[in-house]
Amino acid sequence: MRDRSLLLLISSLLLVVGAVNGSPGDADPSYRSCVEQCGVSGCVGDKCFLQCGDGEGLEQEPIHVMLERRVWDCQSECRFHCMLSREDERRQLGLGPVKYHGKWPFRRIYVAQEPVSVALSLLNLFMHFLGLLSFYNFVYKKLPLRPDGRTHYEYTVLWLAYGILSMSSWFWSAVFHSRDVNITEKLDYSFAVALLGYSLILAILRAFDVRDEAARVMLAAPIIAFVTTHILYLNFYQLDYGLNMKVCVAMGVAQLLVWAIWAGISRHPSRRKLWAVVIGGAAAMLLEIYDFPPYHGLVDAHALWHATTIPLTCLWWSFIKKDADFRTSTLLKKKK
């Protein structure tokens, strides 16, 4: 169930992450030879790169050009332009595009390696910001409060933390799609795993209506310990793509089952919205199955998947507000 988290979990069921150096493109002898020669000469064809020298002359460039060249080092420029050169050759031979270092050939725009995915990640972040702000205003300004100023809804703080974690996850997604390096990849993976783990905890607490603080801690502690251990493993021991996929699948399937069963047996007035997010996420996963090269070097299946999360995020935060309204009214009726 989710916005970022349900969609992350569904995509994780199908995500097949290739090894960084195992794609057909970077195994091509012509491409490898081009990169090696560029590393020595600093040029691909008649295009040469200041980054491959001592950097002299960068300060005289326009500010946006200087920024771009500071972001892309010599190896990055050599790989990128050798890829473009090789793809031009393949087109002339009537061959389709292939992946290089695990990625389709994208057109860079300034410092953005995958500009459409970056833009959509930032838009998802913004939609979560709006959803979080709307939820906060709803529970604190429109619903009745307790005498001490706290809300009657028992999950307010948990959903606020969820919104902040979701925005953080989308932020690092945008950074990763801007510049795919080791640190941005690890941060993107780490926040995605953290969001899945936290969403699983939240799903269990809400579906089983766990309100006692001690019980919440007992249920959350094993999941927090597992997620923390996994993130430390990815960051400081080995970035194991296969293991990470299995972990995401396990947490994702568990979360999906909890929400789906709860939606099926509960009489929640907004359960249809819950089902809509589930079904919408299931439909969105087809974009992960049908992986295709980027259209005009900009929009691929993964970018379109990012686009589908936007309306689902709106629907999800709408459900959360309805749940707050439903729980608050139920609790107040019991007190009368």
C-alpha cells in the first residue's frame, strides 16, 4: 500500500537489477576501445574535454558549462560520448539501442543524467509535501482536538514521520537519477529500504489497531533491527543487488498482504480508495515488466512508472485524511 512505498514494493517484486559492468553496451569492444583511447587523449572524435587535463580553462567557461564540467569527470565524459558515438554507429547499421553499465543511453541535460526521472522524482516529492501539509492542517485545524492540544487520531505522528521519510526517499531518488555514482546509489537504496520497512510497520499497526505504546515498540523493534542491519550491510559490506531485491520483496509482499486483507475484511468507509491504490500500483508494475529504451533519449519505462506514482500519491494521502476523520468520529461517539 502506498505512494512511494507501495509502488516501490510492487516494482521490487519485478525489479531485475543488472550488474554494473555486465551490460551489452559496455562489453562491446568498440565502446571499450573508445573509452580507453579517450582516457589517454581526452577526446572522442573531434570533441575534447577539459576535465581530462589539469582543468585549466574551466574558470573562463559560462557558469552553467563550468558547473556541468565540474559534475562530470573525465571518465564520465569519455563513457557518455563514446556511448553516443557507438549508438550512432548502431543506428546506421539498423541496430537498436543497448544498455551501458546497466542503463539505457539517455540524453543529459546540464547536470541531470536522466532529466525526466529527476523531474518526476521532484514532483513526487512535492506531492508528498502537499499531502503532508494537507494532512497536518486537517487533523490539527479541522478535526476536534483533546484538551492538551493533541489529536484524537492515534496515528498522527506516525503518518507525519511517514511523510517526511517519503520526501527524503524521493529527494535521493532525484539525486541518484541526476548523478549515478556509488554514494548516490547507496543513499537511494537505503532510503527506499527504510521507507519500505517503516511502511510495513505502519501497515501492521494500523491494520491491527495497535494503540498501546509498549505493543507498538515490541512489534516495530524486530523490523527496525532487520532494516538497519540490511542498510548497514549494503553500505559498508557489499551492495548486493540480488539480496536487496529479496529483502524488498519480502517486506513488500508482507505489507501488500496486510493492507489487502484489511481492506477486504474491514468496513472502512474509504476502503475503495485503498483498493484503488492497490490496483493502480499493480497496473503500474507493467511498466517495470515492459522495459523499453528511452523515447528520444528521455522517457523510458521507469520514468513513466515515476509518473504513475503522482496520482496514486494524491489518492493515498486522501485515504489517510479520511482514515483520520473516521477514527476521530468513531472515538468521539464512543465517549458520548
